[in-house]
Amino acid sequence: MSYEEWFREDRLPHIFCVGCGNGTVINCTLSAVEQMGWKREDTVFVSGIGCSSRAPGYIMTDSLHTTHGRALAFATGVKMANKDLNVVVFTGDGDLAAIGGNHFIHACRRNIDITVVCMNNQIYGMTGGQGSPTTPSGAISTTTPYGSAEPPFDLCELAMAAGANYVARWTSYHVKELTRAVLAGLENPGLSFIEALVQCPTNYGRRNKFRQVMDQVEYMRTHAMLLQKAHRLAEQGEPVPEEMILVGEFARRSRPALGVRP
Ligand SMILES: Cc1ncc(C[n+]2csc(CCOP(=O)(O)OP(=O)(O)O)c2C)c(N)n1
């Protein structure tokens, strides 16, 4: 229940649908922030536009709810203006990887000392379920009524290739692992990218044969494969089934970073 110290109860009721996974990610992040011992007055949450980007509104710190896709640009400005601030970005897959894709790769390249938590529901949630850059091939959305014909981005591979210091992926099922990953990201200087796959029962689940909220959570549980296991399989020449969700720590390194406290 550590979120309570940071939670703006006066903002209830929140806008998330019943069964949405975003609350879990907010809770995991606040739990990690609390373990860091950060003070509210030194901590800033920044977001773009989308369901996930509403997260900072429920947190008791100064925050920026910015324009669609531009969260990382604003966060970069905040951090470069005052390196003493702890800066955490909440973003969605559309916000981060579609309209904000360019900001994403350059923030990773610059390796700005901020932590980015992406709630990846694999769809444009807020605008009614259009396909996003992470919509799986074959998945149904309002813009891909016959199944997406495109391959999705792997956000973690992208962040790693672009230069982020810390990269990890978990899901809203993996509460403890996700919290630990956010904590590691907060501790590690440079850009930390944590992808959290989340269920979106309203706009993704009901179109993709997840009739109940728990069906999608169960899917994430049963289809998560530890990165180490995938590497082991690859070494043995065994293919990793395409539908598996690789989870774990993709990168933890110490490239030179921008905005680190002197
Ligand atoms: C410049 C601009 N283009 C489009 C929109 C409309 N818009 C609002 S939210 C959104 C997509 C949100 O998807 P995602 O970032 O995946 O977040 P989610 O709602 O799924 O959490 C879009 C396209 C906008 N607000 N501004």
C-alpha cells in the first residue's frame, strides 16, 4: 500500500476502465520511487497524451501532462534545467513509438538521466482502439479489422540499439519483477526504459478473444519467457515461438549519460 503517500485521492474517480492494467504499473512505479526514498518536492512526473499519460494526474508531485508524443522532449527540458530533480516519464506505446518515436530514439541516444515507464497496451486506448506500432501481427483493431498486416516494434530492442543504459520488460501480471525493474531503472544513471505490457480489456481484449480481463492477464502469465531461457534456446538452435513475450533485463550498462548530478 505504499502508493498512498503519493496518491492524489481527491482526483478520484479515475478515468481508467474496469480491469485496465495501468493502475498496477502506477502502483509498481510508486513503490519503487518510495524505496528510493525520494521526496515529493524533488520528483517530477511527465507524460504525453493517452490513457497511460493520465497517470501523473493521480500523483502528489509537480508534473507535466504535455502534448501527444512529446513527453520525452519536455522531460529532457526539465532534467537539463535542473539536474537535481528526479524525472520519471509515463507514456503509452502510441505516444512513445508512433508520434513520439523520434524523441524516443534520441532520448536513448543522448542517454538522458530519466526513467521512462511505457504502459504498452498494444493499441491506441484513449482514441478508441486504433492499431499502434506495437499491435501484434494479426491482431484486430479498429484500423486493422482483418488483423494487422505489419510487424510490431520491439520497444526494448529499439531502446537498447539507440543507447539506453537500462532496459527491461515485464507485464502487469509480474508485479514484483516490474517493481524491481523500475527500482533498478531509477537507480541506474542515464536513460532507463521499462516496458510494462498491460491488458486493455475495452479496446484490445474484447476484439482479440480475451473475453474476460483475467484471460489477457493469464495470457501474459503463460506466454512470458525469461530472456535467459530464450538465449539458451537460441544457443541450442531451438526457435523461440513467435508468440512468446520475452521478459527480463535487456540491458544494464554505464554509457556516458546527460543530466547526471555532478
Ligand atoms: C498531435 C495529436 N495527434 C493525435 C492525437 C489523438 N490522440 C490522443 S491519445 C492518442 C493515442 C494514445 O495511444 P497510446 O499512446 O498508446 O496511449 P493509451 O491511450 O493506449 O494509453 C491519440 C492518437 C492528439 N491528442 N494529438
